[in-house]
Amino acid sequence: MRYLLLIALNLPVILIALVNALTQYKLKKTTKRHFTHQLIMWFIITLVLCGSFPVYNLLTSRPIFQSDSFSTFDIAQTTAIIYLIYLINHQRQRIDQTEKTLRELHQEISIKLSKD
């Protein structure tokens, strides 16, 4: 049950990140290379998230890795980490776009000043 809660809390963030990456690519605000890196990163995060429960069960069945059950804190911590990855990635994209705009404006100003 707790594992389903973990998936339910994190899957919307991952889907938003994938839609955001696709939108940025379709609006030509990012390159194809960057788009594929984004897709790979979010698919790896999804794969790790979906595969964590079987690995967790396998490890806790071994005497050396025995621990308490999957706690609510673990769910909140994992959700916070994924959300922070999304925020950091989104802010980096915005900074890249701002730098690109600033570079283009600087180039236009340089061209206009050189004509005068």
C-alpha cells in the first residue's frame, strides 16, 4: 500500500517533467540532444522508482539488510528528492533560456551600434 502511495505521489511530477521537456523541444527552446538527455533522465528515475519495491523486498529478506518496514518518512523523502530534481532541472532550463535571450539581445545591440 505504501509503495502505491509512493508511485501515486511521484508519477505526476515525472509526467509533468516529461511533458515540459516535450513542450520545450516542440517550441524549439531546446535542442534534440538536450531533449533526449531529459527523456533518458526521467525514464531512469521512473524505472528506479518502479523497480525499488522488488529490490527493497529482496534486500530486506536477507539477514544482513533487515530493517523496519517502508515508512511514511521514506515516502516523503523520496517524493521530496524527485520534486527537487524537477525544480532544479526546470530552473536550469529557465537560466539557459534567459542566457540565450540575453546573448541574442547583446548581439543585436552590437550590430546596431556598429552600423551607427
